[in-house]
Amino acid sequence: MTKYEVIIYWSDEDQGGSVAEVPELPGCSAHGSTQEAALASAQQQFITGSKPPGSLAIGPQPKGRRLILA
């Protein structure tokens, strides 16, 4: 089973709440009213493969390497 790092932080945008981001999966981030809700939403996004409109279909990126688009 592959494990991914998840970064959860507070967001003042969108009436507050938490954001969960998975740096190794570009475009995989989710919002929630609590840290747990944001994490569950990110997990569901990963499981269903749903992506926000305009995101790229890119596989996992190794840690320490960022994808830069110009």
C-alpha cells in the first residue's frame, strides 16, 4: 500500500475551515469545516479520481520535486 504525505492547514478564505493537500499528487486538495472533514474529502477525491476543472492528469510526483508549469 502506498502512503502519501497530507498537509492540513487552516484557511481564512471561504468562511474559514481546513484544507488538506497531497503534495505528491498535483491538484489533490480538499476543503472541510474541520481537519477531519478536509482529510476525508481529500481521501474521497483520491479514491474516486475526481479532479477540479482544468487540472492536469499527472501521476504521483516524488517528494522533494515540484512540478513547475510556465
